[in-house]
Amino acid sequence: MKKIILSLFMSVFAITLARADAVTFEATVDSPRVSLGEVLQLTLTVTGVSDNLDPINLPVLDNFSAKYLGPSTSESIVMDNGNLQKHVEHSFIYNLFPNKTGKFQIPAISATIAGQTYTTQPINVEVFKISSQAQSSGATPDQAQAPSAESLKDKIMIMVSVDKTEAYLHERVPVTIKLLVNGVPVRDIQYPQFDKTGFVADDFDKPSQDAQLVDGVRYDTVVFKTNIYPGRLGTLPLGPVQIQGNVIYKTSQNNPFNQDNSFFGSDVFNNLFDSYATRPMTVASQPIALHVLPLPADNRPPDFTGAIGQFDFKASVSPLQVKAGDPLTLKMNINGSGNFKSLKMPDFKASGFKSYEPQIKDALDGKTAEEVIIPTSAGIKEVPPLSFSYFDPSIKDYRTITQGPFTIQVTAPAPDQDFKAVGFADMSAGSSALLANQFSFGKMFNNIYRSLIKLCGSIWFWLIFGFIFALGGSYFIWRRFQERLENDPAFARRLKAVKEARQALEPAEGYIAAGKIKDFYALISKVLRDYLANKWHRSSAALSTGEIVRNLKTAQLDEALIGQIKSILEQSDLVCFAGATADANKMRTDLSQTQGLIVHLEKFLK
């Protein structure tokens, strides 16, 4: 028996080793030579693993821009020493867009597969300015080739500006970042990214669109605004700032994987429209040197806590006439422009008062605080003055704003307001009266008890009690609902998503009747993106089509439903950015489909 178990164990171990040895990982390209405007296809192939594999991340490729197309899996049965074996091959396909000409090397790529690390061999690639195949075929670069990074250099660029290049430590510095585009269709624009080492940065405002002339050339612009707060002395580099997105270009070839060139994945639509593809783009700015100065030590007020900017400070006390032990409300309000994130409200401390923790609320350009203070004795004449000190960079000096003192009148409480305990120690003088009162009270409580018994036997009592209970419960639920709307932005956005989407789609019929094709498709694309952004509590500007599809797959939505959403978004991009067209019937079909998609999504995205 032991021999049989040992033989089985050795067999399983040998099979495991054979499978481990059978795993391979290699990288291949469709051609070792490619023109600057063409696309190089890189395929990473894994064999010997039957389980599903996640996509493999590529290392940084200095001379190429990479775009993942998708996976491909094939299975076959092969004969091995007289035994049938299943052979599984996983492929991960990428498009590589050359950024410049020259001889380059795709570096070795490592991946962990089935618990082991495998590495491919590096691949040498030569990039030419113009390929001989393109010249002989007579195809124009605009129709057959992807735009290179070199050709996009003057078409897409970033301008970064700051209000000042010399700032004090923790001073708020407004930053404006502009993406300028000239004659190139761009989509899936991401928010700017930059190294924030040494800075604290606000979230970006909602981007705006505009136009700008640069050296006589008109550019469409997307403007991003934020604020940074330097947290380290010396010279800090701001940037380079990078923005990522996708450039749409026309191609005369169909993608064999049907994931990049075709927006619709259908030969019928390919016959109606030209084929389009996208290539990833990354645009970077030049860094800006920001010189950070320390705050001066001279004339620094004792109550200065680090506020930098231009501020206005107001304070008030109410009511002005109270009794000792009654509460007063101290309100403070600071408005202006500056580093509100680190700004501290003045701290109230005064003898003769008991104070409680203030309730502080942050606004866009201000802070408010309400604090309960209680005078502990009569005769207090005033609430002492409050001061707020800050550093004003415009005058390079400190300022102090003082509010108060606040005149108040505090009187002693009336004698009958004092709490007195009633005892029975002294029964001599008024014992008879006290006992009489006790019997009198007992009779009164007995009468009340009888009335309550009679009342509880009445059906009207229970109807009225039930109504009051239901009303109170309904009010409690309504208040909890309102509080959640106020305190849970994600819940509020999810709740209003479908209502906003239906209202936003109202102008669609008018666009169809007026033949405004571009406005129509821009509207339905925005409605779908805004609806999903509200459901996911995300910024719609940061949701690319690819990210939407990935999130919907994560939510395990039906593939057909995901395909319809992707088709609508991609067709909208095609009309808005690539000059495609559609008739009124097609627009009405797409409108009806969009409305139906929102109804279906509302059932699944809670």
C-alpha cells in the first residue's frame, strides 16, 4: 500500500514538473522594420498554462507609445509520446507607435506566471522616416498611417502658467494648465499629472473649453485650474506636467482583432464610413522653477498660526443679555483668498467663561466657526476681544484684525430658578399640612390613573395614537434621508443620476428635427458619461470609453449591454471628432437605445 501511495505521489510530482517545464513566455513583433507613421504590433505569448491570465504590464518604452489591444486564447490537442495533450496558448497584443526614427531595442519583459518569473529576449527594431511599402502603394500618410509624436509636436501642446514664480512657504499659488489642440481629433483626455513632491495641491476644478491664438495659429484649448501650496524651502520644480489621451486618425486597413480600427465592429458600418483608429498620446510641458521663501521672523504676532493670503475676519456674540449659566453663541467668519486648508480659527480663552469645542465649517473661500461660551458669574461686562493674524504676501508683512470687545449684561438667576431638593427630615411645624398635601396628591394621581384606563379603552385614542406614531416615524425617516443627502455626496449623486439623465436628453428631439447631428451625438455621449459618473461618484471628464467598459465588466453587466454602450460612445466620438454623419432615422434609433440603456443600467447600478 505504501509503495502504491509513493508511486502516485511521484507521478503527480513528475507531472507537475513537466507542466512547469512546459511553460514558455516569449515576445514577438510583426516586423523588425517600421516607418515612423506605421504601427508595430507586439505580441506576448504564454504557453503551458490553462488558467486565465491577467494582461501583462509593459515596462516603460522610451521611444514608443504603447496601447493594449486585448487578449487572444487558442487551444489545440497534440500527440505527446502516444498521449493526447491539450495545448493552450495565451496571447496579449499591443500596438507600439514609434515616436522618432532610429535603431531601438524593445527591452526584456518579465512576468510572474504560475508562481514563477519568466523573461523574454530583447527585440531590435529599426524605425524609418518613410517606409518603402507606403511609397510604392501610393497611400497618403493621413489615410494609412498613424500620426507620429514628431508630427503631433506642433499640433498638441501644453502651456502651464502660475501667478508668481516666487512664493512664501505654504502660500497658495494658482496654477493654470492649458491643453492646446490644432486640427487633430482628440478624445479620452485625462486630468493633468505632475510630481507633487514638496507640494500640497487642491483637486482640479471642472475643465473649461476655449480658443487661443499662438503665433497667429488658432488652437482649441482645454483649461484646467488648481492651487498648489509649497511645503519646502528652496527651489522646487513644478512639472513637467503630463496629459494623456487618444488621437483619432483615419486608416485604410481593417484591424484583424476588430478592437482598434473599427468603432462599430461591423462590416456594414465599415462600408458606410471610413475605418478609424486611435493612438495614445502623452504631452508634457517644460518644468517651472518655483522659488519658496521663508516667512519673516520680524514683527511676527504672537497669535500667528500660519495663515497666508488676504483675509477678512468678522466675529459676533449673541444674545447680549443673559443670566449667569446661560449660553452665548460666539460666531467667527474668515473669508478671502489663501491657504484655507491649514488655516486655524482663533482660539477663545477667557477667565469667567466656560467654553466648548467650536463647530467649524469649510467653504470654497472661507471658514466659519460657532462656539458656545457660558458666563459663570453675574457682573461680567464684556466678552474679551478676538484677534486673527495672517501674513500678507502683497505687502510682505503681517496683519492683525481685531473684533470686540463685545459688551454684554450678565445678571444673577432668580431665586425660584435655583434647584432645591425636597426632604422629610423636619416634620414638626408643617407636618399636618404636608400629610394633607400627600393625601391630596394621591387622590389626584388616582383620578389621572382612572382617566387613562378609560382613555386606553377608546378606539379613537388608538387611531389618533397610531396616526401620531406614523407621522413621527415618517418624519424621522425623512430627516434621516435628508441628512444622508447632505452628508453623503455619493448617495446624492446616485439618487439623482437617472432624473438628471432624462432631463438632459430633452433637447435631443429638437437636435434631430433641426438636423444638428454633431450636437445630438455630443449630447447623448455626455448624458451617458455623466450618468455613469454620478453612479460611480467620479468625474465625467476623467471617464474614458475604455475605463467605462472595464468598470461595467467589473460590475458583471451583460456583454451585449456593454457592447451597446461602447457602440454609442464610439459612434458619438466618430461624429463629433472625425466628421462622420448619420440620418434622422439612425439618430432616433440611437436616442431610443440610449434611453433604454439608462433604464437597464438603473436596475443594475445601485
